[in-house]
Amino acid sequence: AARGGHEAIIKLILKTGKVQVDVKNNLDETPLWLAANGGHEAVVKLLLETGKVDVNFKNIFDWTPLFNAARKGYKAVVKLLLETGKVDVDSKDKLGHTPLWWAAEEGHEAIVKLL
């Protein structure tokens, strides 16, 4: 549901209170990681509002949700993540690159300014 940006389904699942919001798949991707990767602002916001997600969670490549949003140019998602005050903007992936490096590499000027 997070990967596809299905906000209504995420709301229903969260409402049950019986879900682990930081569960990971076989590629070490959490719902927040997947939502950020897809640029699904509303789903990212819902997951952040639970207060139970790790905003600095890294997948098998050491990419965090911020890496995904910065690399793909999802400005609104980057803003939401930064607003938590908990995001490690200097986090490095396995190649030693930061979210700022990825945003610059991909030509996302607005995100470079945010970071």
C-alpha cells in the first residue's frame, strides 16, 4: 500500500493499531522508505504522524527515505522529512554519497537549496 501511495488503505491499516509501521521487506525497505521512494507525500505524512517510524532507516544500499526523495526530486517529501528534525542529512550510502550529492547529481536545484 505504501509503495503504491494508497492513502486510504494506509489510513485503514493504521486505524487498527495492530500494525508494525517499521516492518521491512526482503530488500530492507520499510513502508516509509517505499512511500518516500514513490514520492507519495500523503502516505509519508501519515506514517510520520504515527511517531513510530525510523526516518533514518537504511536499506541494503544504505539509502534512507531522504536519499530516495532527494534523488528523485520529491520536494514535498523532502520537506516533510526535514520538518521532523530527526533526519540525518549527512548520512552516507555505501558509495559515500549524501542526499545532497544525489540531489545535485540528478539536477534537483530546489532540493539542493533545502539540504
